[in-house]
Amino acid sequence: MKKILAIIFALLIIAAPTIHWAITNPSNSLELMQTLRNSDNPESLFLDPKNIDYKSIEYIQEEFNPNMITQITLLEVNEKTHLIKTTPGTKKMKIITIEELPIEIREYFIGRE
């Protein structure tokens, strides 16, 4: 019995960081907006600290009241970029629309990589 409890305890210790990450990291646009709005440390949400725009974060946290939150994916295939709009806040994403982006908008997003 002690061995079983020790194994369970060891598994919990090993799994704790993964469980913490799954609970605290947003998994869709709706959760991201809520996390960004209520976070005391919004810097932790950024992959690259150079991309932090503190004025935008302050605006989102203090004044921003969204009418709609959308979730999009940009898919680049064969020199064309497609915008895929999906449902935010759901466990299984459903596609709302797929549109090919005009060359000017495509170049804007490519330049931001």
C-alpha cells in the first residue's frame, strides 16, 4: 500500500507543472482575452518580450469592452494566404468562413513574422 501511495505521489509531483500549465494558459481567443484582461503579469503570455505593446495591454485591461471576440488562423499555401475564422470558446472548433486575403494584407502579415 505504501508503494502505491508513493507512486501516486510521485506521479502527482511530475504531473503538477503540466496540470498548472493546462489550467492557467488560455486555449482559445475567449480565454486569452479574459486572461489578458485580468492578468497581473501579462508579459507571461508573450512568446517574445520584444513584441509587448504596453499601451495596448493597458487599454485592454482598463477600457476595452469587446462587442465580439473572433478567433482566426492565417494559412499560407502556394503564395496565397487564407484567413480561417473559427468559433472562439468552444472545445471543438467549427469553421465560420475561409477567405483568401488580398495581396496587400498578405504582405502586411508576412512582414510581421
